[in-house]
Amino acid sequence: MIAVKRNLKWVVIALLTIGVIPVMITVYEVIFTKNKSVVFLGNYHPKVALIVICYYVLLLCLGIVWLIRQIIFITKLKSEKTKAELMLLKSQVSPHFFFNMLNNLYGLVAKDSRKAQELILKLSDMMRYSIYEGEKEIVKIQEEIDFLKNYIELHKMRYHKHITVDFNCDVDENRKVVPLLFIILLENAFKHGVENLRQNAYIKMNLTTSQNEISFAIENNYEKMDNQSGIGLKNLKRRLELIYPNQHDLTFSKTESVYQARLILKQL
């Protein structure tokens, strides 16, 4: 933006200079030729007039070229800003989940080393996916499904209570999707539902694809509803605005004991 302002300053100076030239010529004609009615370049030799006209045509062409370059520059700048913002939003996905899992591992290593090893492998897979696959613009939807299943299995190993998680998929495995979108909704279901329930906790998920859209629906029960407009959902909404402008539909609904979220990605 600093470069744009600097270039704009020089353009304004150039335009003012260009604007002064015909005024100076007109003043010269009025004062020194004593013409009462002045026609710009009217009393000059045709060659002089042609040179002046070519000069203005050249300036006009240079101005158009500069304007096009500035438009391209600003477009690239906005694109880079969007990419930087997306990378920042991705880096904020589920950080406390990994911290919680590491804390659980610390206590589990001495009690059940075999289970701890299994947790470490699954956690390693999740972190690898978040870091490396999460940097990609799109991934196969099956990879995203495997990531969600790992997340579910890790949570099941954490809790000392029975929880029911139904995950139904009817997708084209080769379909592409932006990574790390659905995980935020699943994370909220565990955080605001399963973690606060002593018994009968459940989560139901459905992921389907059709020719023109991808649909993800999730439902969970809860006892006490917290405000679910935390950083995770804010990041999700912002990412959707940047990646799927006017091509997504994110809705929420709740009763006294059931919370539902639905995300539809259109025209993929």
C-alpha cells in the first residue's frame, strides 16, 4: 500500500504538469500574440501542433499502462493478503485439542504404555495431516474423512465413559474439498456436548456428496449450552467467506437438549 501511495503521488504531479502546459500556451497566445479569441494550437505551425498532439497521446498511453499495472498490483496484493489470512486461520484450528491430548498422554504413559503408544501414533497422524495436508488448497474428501475418524478415536480413548458416535458417509472418494473445515464443527460437538454429559452422550454425523454440492450435518446432545461463537466458529465462517463466497450455507439450530449444525458447500 505504501508503494501505491508513492506511485499515486507521482501520477498526481505528472497530471498537474500536463494540465499546466495548455494553460501556459494559452497565456502565451493571449499576452504575446494579443489574440482576443484563442484557439489552442490554432496559430501554430502544423508540425508543432502535431508534435504537441503526439505528446498528449503518448502521455495518455503511459497513463493507461500505469493504471493497468496498478490494478494488477492491487489485485495481487489482495490475493496475497487473502492467502496470508487463510494460513493464519488454519494455524488456529483445534490447538487446545492437541494440548489436552498431550496432557492425557503424560498421565497414561505410566498406567497403560500400549494404549499410550496407540494414542501417540494417531495423534502423530493428525498433526501430520494438519501441518502438511492443511497447507494444500484442496484434498481428497476421503483424506478429510480419515482425519475426522482419527479425531473421534482419540476422543473415545480419552474418556472413561461410554459415548456413541455415528458417522455415516456417502461420498465420491475422489471428490476434492478444502481441508480442515468439518473438524471445527466436530470439535464443538465434543467440547459443548460429550465433555459435559455424564451419560448417554452421542454425536451423529452425515457427510454426503452430489454433483453440485457437499453436505455435512452434525448433531449432539447437551445439558448446559454454552455460547458457541468462539474463535473456532469465527475462523470457520471467515474461511468460508474467503474460499466459498456466496457458495456455502452454514446453519445452526438447537432445542433444550439437542444442537445441530449443517454446512453445505455448493458448485464444487
